[in-house]
Amino acid sequence: MASNTLYSGTVVVAGATGRTGQWVVKRLQHYGVRVRVFCRDRDKALSLFGKDVECVSGLIQSATDIANAVKGCTAVISALGSGAYSGESSPGEVDRDGVIRLVDEAAKAGVKHFALVSSMAVTRWYHPLNLFAGVLLKKWDAEEHVRKVFSQADRSYTIARPGGLKDGEPLRHRLHVDTGDKLWSGWINRSDVAELLVISLWVEKAKNRTFEVINEIEENQQSLESCYSNLPE
Ligand SMILES: NC(=O)c1ccc[n+]([C@@H]2O[C@H](COP(=O)([O-])OP(=O)(O)OC[C@H]3O[C@@H](n4cnc5c(N)ncnc54)[C@H](OP(=O)(O)O)[C@@H]3O)[C@@H](O)[C@H]2O)c1
């Protein structure tokens, strides 16, 4: 692992065993940032990341488990996402209450930066995706909580609202970013969403920003830092 010169803290990744979360862990490792994985399934985390990555297992429904996971960390990146209409993995439990609990415990523990994977169209109550247990409405509630808590004092946040997610390597597309939830369609690689949130740890222009992001054209990139410079004020 490269030794880190860009960010010296420890980052908790929630939803690390998911498809975007795995990329968050990989990109943190790429930059030599210390990672702690918070997951519900330790065996899954072990099989994905091996023994060298610190892993704290627990439930997103438990404030105590979350407090244990975020203790001593400086940043949290959440790639959590619901996978069921009802029950413990529903949008209400994961996308809203899980993220809100994570935000509150992180703030209590002195975490300085919170980065969240949200979704394009999160402001549109009439979007068909809301037929899935109001998933976008739940994500909106979580976003609002992140902005409220992490815009205070010496804290910061970054919220990415990607279009449809695809698999593939990072830095293979020029990205289009916007604000105000005006985009209607588009795709982006999970790995690029991960990259954007990882660099939000040290890119000043990423602080306290909420933005939409999709692919523009296929074109190799050295860095995604310019996405943050291109964000409308
Ligand atoms: N799919 C799209 O096109 C799209 C578009 C825009 C935004 N998004 C959003 O982007 C985010 C990442 O998407 P993705 O495709 O990477 O998601 P994913 O692969 O389904 O990963 C979701 C993560 O959330 C975790 N999770 C789910 N229920 C949980 C629970 N009850 N307790 C603890 N953890 C739980 C999963 O844990 P396990 O690994 O243990 O299952 C997994 O780590 C999600 O918020 C998604 O809604 C998706």
C-alpha cells in the first residue's frame, strides 16, 4: 500500500461489502488511507478484504454498534443501500434511519467529514422509484440530516447523487456534474462514485457540496478533482 500523504485520518466505510462500498475501500487503499470497515457480515468482509483491513461488525439499527465502529475515526463514507421492500434492509431502516444514526454517532464521536452516496432524483417525490417503499424520499431525509449536522462547526460533508450505477474500472470517463437535481438520466461507474467520495476527504472544493454526477464520454482521466471545480456555485 502506498504511504498516504493526502489524508492522515482513519475512515470508516459503511456499506463496505456492497458493490460501491468495495470500491470505496479499494480507492482508500490506493491512496494509502487507513480504513475501517463497518459491516453486518464479518465473514463477507473477511472474504472480500482479507485480515489486513480492520473490520468492526454490527447492526446499522444499533447506536451502540455504530458508536463502537466510529470511535477514534476522522471521517465516514457511507455506501449503504436498502435491498428489500420491508424489514431490516428496507429504505426506512437503511437509507433513512441507518444513515441518520450513523451521522449522529459520527458527530458525537468527533468525526470531521461525512460523505454519502445518495441518488439522482432524490428531490422528486413523484419519481417511480418511490414505489419501492419511498426509497428516494428516505434518501432525501438522510441527506437533509447530513447537511444539518455536518455543516456545523468544524465539520464538513459531501453528498454524491449518481445516476444509474454500473460496474467497471475508475477514471475511464469524463464526468458531468450538476447541482439542483436537474438531470433526468445517465449512468456512472460505481468506482467513480467511490473515487469522488474518497477524494472529498482532502479536496477543499468538495466540502459542503451536494451534486449529481453521470458519465459524459469515455475518456481516461488522471484525476476526478476537476469535477469539484466544475460544480456550479
Ligand atoms: N443501483 C443504482 O443504479 C443506483 C443509482 C443511484 C444510487 N444508488 C444508491 O447507491 C448506493 C450504493 O449502491 P450499490 O449498488 O453499491 O449497493 P449494494 O451493492 O446493494 O450495497 C448496499 C450495501 O448496504 C448494505 N446493507 C443493506 N442492508 C443493510 C442492513 N440492514 N444493515 C447493514 N448494511 C446493510 C449491504 O450490506 P451487505 O453487503 O451485508 O448486503 C451493502 O454493503 C445505494 O444507496 C443505492 O441506493 C443506486
